[in-house]
Amino acid sequence: MANKLQGESSPYLKQHEHNPVHWFPWGEEALNKAKEENKLIIVSIGYSACHWCHVMAHESFEDAEVAHMLNRDFVAIKVDKEERPDVDAVYMRVCQALTGSGGWPMTILMTPEQRPFYAGTYFPKESRYHMPGLLDLLAAIAQQWQDNREQLLQSSDRITAAMQEKSGKKVESLTKDTIFAAESQFSQSFDRLFGGFSSQPKFPTPHNLMFLLQYHVLEQDAHALEMAEKTLQQMYRGGIFDHVGFGFSRYSTDEKWLIPHFEKMLYDNALLTIAYLETYQITGNDFYKMVATKIMHYIFREMQDSTGGFYSAQDADSDGEEGKYYALTPDEMIALFEESDGNAFNDYFNITAKGNFEGKSIPNLIGNENFEVPDKRMEQLAEKVYAYRLTRTALHKDDKILTSWNALMIVALCKAYQILGGSEYLRAAKKGMHFILTSLTDGQGGLRVRYRDGETSGTGNLDDYAFTVWALLSLYDATFDADYLQQALAFQQKMQNNFWDEQNGGFYLVDSNAEQLISRPKETYDGAIPSGNSVAAYCLMKLSKLTGDLQLQKTAYTQLQFMAGAAEQYPSGYSFALCALMLSLYPAREIVCVVKSETDLTSLKALLLKRFLPNTVVLVKDEKNAVQVESLAPFTKEYSFQDDKSTYYVCENNACSPPTNDLSELEKRLS
């Protein structure tokens, strides 16, 4: 029997539409039912590619006994965290406050007025190993609601009051102290043997590496580059990288990056593409180019929709078994190939009879010292294994298209075009942005959260706006098409109007016109992805430098004060915010190029891609876009051709050099 999830578009909700639990999606119908019947609410939050979400579903939500108790005593609500990041953020704070940790599946119990009093993550059906079972928990809570309701209400009131947003303090002045402290924390936690910054589990967190790369360039610090390179090398060598089909899994369960949690997320692969490309640009080592190219090959092959959008994730499980799709045996490979090729493939990727994962092997290069050099024979054999793997079992794909994650992929593709060339990257980036602007907007200049099967949903959150502005700025950097800069400014203004806290600084996660929950959080911590506030700070800095707009400069400074205050206690947890701070505190260049011809523009682009220039912004004006550029950046009205030739104006540290017509002279100044 279908429940109230029938007809929902979310792949995660659809996974539960035939549960015996009478699930509701988050919305007025469920919340009103709880009030009218004076029933407690249980909210279960997860996402479609989550292994432990599947486990809890099979153990409990498909179970008649659990369903009976839930249906009798509770109003049960299912939430896709990727479609409702606002709901997820609010109740994740509750879970972390009550338990000291968080994750998915997330389970929240609350009063009919949406006031939480209990939280946790995965619960087995029956109690075991000091872990409460869902049946015991539900029975105890239902009894408490009957016998000690006032105590539960008082507890929920205290928790709700504590969750009300407390405005973070702004620092009075911006200094490099937090930047230095972050680098020191990364140095202290760095795993010199396997890379990364923890023991286990290990998450890629590519923006940490992007911070270290920027720190290396601006501080000429060799150790920062060493930490980034070691981590990127070891991640590729491990099983967290899919050596057969390419792309990275979400995290590694061990310190060697060997055993992944097998789900693949679009955001990880987008951000990792950026980190590998920037490392290639800094070092010139083709290894990093190779890995970035493989990631994008995976994205194009498996995660790109014909519309131009990009899917969200691939599942960890196949046929109800975690990692079944990826794990191999030596006999399989020998049966697939001639014995010599099978043995060679097994030796190269460490596929053994003993195995490294539940009796099978996850291909890896941890013991291979020549991992940086592509082996053509092994790559050809891997293609055959990929084709074989597709016939053996299937992966579930979460094919919803999220605005914020798609914007990250567009940033990565623009970076690929700028550094590697290749028109296919720029075409994909442009097509992706066209999809956002035509299919993920509300017709009134606002953004939506997600698209699936021709339907959009959700009022855009801060991440949707901040990441889209970043993507538009990346497209501008790649093309110097002023339309992208104009669109970036328009979304920035919308973000300012609907999310900005005028009194305390910082951006709220939720639009002021959207549904208001029990609290209106400001997300600042850079977790699996950079926070919307960190990206907003970065975009404000770039826009203020590109346009010379004094109000943008003021807002950018206030935002950096707010983020620097948030980062004081744990600087390395705010790595992308610190990238924005470095754009403010380190020597910066503003270059205005008044270009005479397409040939000169092509030469300019070729010059710029040679170097990693994190603190340089470039504005291009030509005869076609002069009026538009001058309206966006009024200071450029005074910039014109010198000697009727392309002319380059370079300002650094608030001082401008004489204009030059000579690209080689510009190259010297960039050095």
C-alpha cells in the first residue's frame, strides 16, 4: 500500500513510498495532522545514496511491527536532506547539541508544535550493544507522552530556546592570525604516511587542499604544497578512487583511503576536480591533470543529463549489498581475460584471493610505486572490467539535479577549460548554467533548489545563490562575457536582499520569504562542502574588486569580519572562508584589459592560464561590450586604447602601473 510519499519526485522519498509506515513529506498536511490529533512527530532525514539509511529502512521501516507503532502513536515525516537543506540544517544542530555528533539517517522526535526533544542517527530495530532499538525507543517515548507530557514539553522548550540563532561576534579588524593558525592546525593533524588530516574515517574535503595551495603561493610555504600533494596522491592510490569507472567515493573508512563508503557525490567530484587542476597548474605535474581528466570523464559518462544538468549521486549499495558493484575477485578477472591479462590486472590493482573487503578486493594502487605514470595496458583492461561490471549488477542513481551542486560542477568545468583548454569543458559549463537559468528559476529572478522529471521544487537557499554567483564569476573568468558578470551581480543583489542580516552581518541559510522553521540558522562551518557564507564572502570580494563598487566593498568587509569571528575557535574548519580572507589581506592585482581583437583576447587567455593567480581579478573591455562593462564597473570609463592597440592596465596594492600594449610586459608584472 502506498503512503503519502506516492507522487513525490525525490528519489529518496520514492524509496519509501511503499513502506507500511504512513509516511508524509514535510509540509502543512503532516504538521497540521500532528496538532489536530495531538500526536508526537518523528522526522527521519536521509538521502537516496546513503547506505545506513537503506539499512534502517530494511530493518525497521519495512517492518510491520515498527510500522504499527509509528502509525498508531506518531505522525511520521520523511525528509530528503538534499531537497530540504533548511530542515536538515535546523535539526542537525539539534542532533549535534544533544548527542555530540550527527549524520544520516537522522532521527528527530518532536512535539506537535515542531519542538524537538530527542535526536539520534541510526537505530536498529531491537536494542543491541548499548544501542537503543527503535521499538524500545518508540514505546518509551509514547509512554512518556501519555504519563509525563509536561516534562517532555519543558525539555522541548529548553532545546528550542537553545537552538534560536545566536549572532556570532564580528572581529574588529582583519588580520592574518587566523590564516596562520589554520595552516598550523593542518600541519599538526597531517598524516605524513597516507595524507589527509585525521586517522579514520577520512573525508576528501577538497577546500582544505585549495586553502593550502593558495597559502603555498601567497606565503611561499613548501610544506603547505607538500601536504596538499601527498593527500591528493594517496587518495588517488586508494580504493576511494574508482580505478575502473573513475570518480571518487564520499569518504574512506580507514586511514589508507583503501575502503570507501561507496556512494559517489557530485559535490565531492566537482571540488576534487578543482583541487587536482590547481595543483597541476602550480606544479606542472601531469599526474594531477590525469586524475582531473578521469574525474570529468566519469561525470560526463555517468552523471550528466541530456538537458545539461548533473545528477546528484550514485548509491553505495547494489542488490542490497554495500560495495557489491565495485568489489572483484581474482577468478572473475581471469575468467574475463586471458590468464596472462587477468593475472597482470590482479597484480597491478592488488586483487587477491584473501581480498581487502568482505572476501573480495577493491582495486587500488597503494602498493604500486609507479602510480603517477599511466599504464596503457591496464587502462584498456579497466575499460573491459567497466563494461563487465555494468552487466553484473546495477547502481541506483539519484538523478535529481540540485542547483548548488550543479553550480560547483560548473566552477570545476570552467577551471578545466582555463587550465587544460578543450572546448568540451566550456560547452558543458555553459550548458549547465543555461539549465540553471532556464529550469531552476522561479520566473521572478529567484532560484529553486532542485529539478527532476520536468518539475522544480524548493525556494532557493543561500547555497543555491552563493554557488551560482561563484559559477557565473567562473564563467566570466573563462570567457570574459560581460553577461555572466551582470547575472552574477543580479543574483548577488537578490541574495543580499533576502538572506543578509543587516544588524549582525552574515547570511541566513533560508530566504526571508520562505517557510520559517523553529530557528533561522546561519551556516558558517566548511564541512563536506564550503558553507554558503564562505562562498558568499569569496564572491563579494571578487565582485567588489571587479566592479569597484564601494557598497560591495563595505558588505564584503563586514562579511569577512563575521566569518573571521566564526573561525576564531577552530580556524581549519573554515578553510574556504580563509581563501576569501586571503583575497583581502594579501597583495592583490586588478587588471583591466582593453582588447582590440579576438586574437589579442586569445593570447591574453593563454597568458593567464600559465599561472595560478588566486589574488588576481581580470576585467576585459572591448568595442562590443564597452557600454555594458562601463555600467557594471563605472571606473573603466577612463580606460581606453593607447596608440590604438590593445592596452593592459595593472593595479596592485592600491597603486597602478603605467598602461602597456605589450603582453610580455604584462607577463613580467604577473611574475
